[in-house]
Amino acid sequence: MPTLARVFPFVRLLDLANILTMFNIGLAFGTVYFALQRRFVLAATVICLAAMLDFLDGHIARRYLAANNAQRAFGKHLDSFADLLNFSITPALVILILDQSLSATLAAATLVFTAILRLSLFGMPSTSAGGGYQGLPTTYSGFVFALALMGLSAGHYGAGVIVGLVTLVGILQVTSLRIPKYGAPSTVACFAMLFGLSTIYFHPW
């Protein structure tokens, strides 16, 4: 490991939380792979899994590894890149796979640009919402998109609904809307329940 760290300096910054975040980054490619095959249920499933892992790695970092200052600083930047990739860039690519119209392109661009603005502001302490979120978190945006994608794959509506929803979600990401923040275990449990119910409703195999 010391030899490897001399060649690749980031290795010394890896701990359980950061390894989970890197795995989460890898999930984005799974989403794109399934979307290109038009297997949108699996693409949505991967996004939901990424959303739950996003809360899990943060919980592990804060609760068990908070004393590792260098790893936490590295992990904060890594997590922002993971959020941008999983919940903004990847959904934008899925939208363009679904619909190559101008409106879909603008919706995809809105989602990515507002996520970049939001994640840039996230690193500024002065923008803290006092224990809650200010604006819709990118992780929530990705999860909402995934549930909507499941409905589309079941034929309940067309790509136009997704385009409109993504535009709205993108705008909400950079508003002053206050959203309560709950603990990671509660949020992950809620996401898992909503994903399960959505799967049963949209695809009762």
C-alpha cells in the first residue's frame, strides 16, 4: 500500500466512505449502459441505489470517520462529483436517449447547470440552511427522476412528462425552498420503501 500510494497519491485518502463514493461514481456508467439498451427500469434502479448509497457513505464518514480530516476533505469533493455525475449528468444523458428534441436538450442542460450552481454553493458555509436544505438536493432530484422513469417505462406517460419534470426539478435545485433534513438511516429507509412501492405499482410482475 505505501508503494502504491507513492505512485497514486489519492490511495492514502481512501477509506470506507470514500471507497463507497467511488463505487457510486461507477454506478453512473451502469445507468447509461442500461438506458442505451432501452432497459429503463434497470437504469432507474441503479439511480435509486446510487441515491441510497450517497446517504450511506455520508453517514459512515460523519459517524465513524470524522477524525480523518484529510480523507473528509477529499471525500467532500469526491461526493460532489459523484452527485453531479449520478443525479444530473447521467439523467441528462438518459433524457437525450429518450428524446432528442430541443425542449429535451434544454431540460437536460437546465438540470446540469443548476446542479453545478447548487453544488458550488454547497461548499460555502454562509449558504447553510440552518439544519435543513436550501433548494432541492441533487440526490433528491435524481431519485425523483428515477421514479418518473419507472412510470415512463411502464407506459403511463411519454417523454414530454419527464422533460417537464426535469425542468421543474432543475429550477427547484437553485431556489430558496427550505426542505427538512432527516438522518441518513431514515432517508435510506424512506427511499427504499418508495422505490419498492413504485416498482410494485408500475411493474407488478
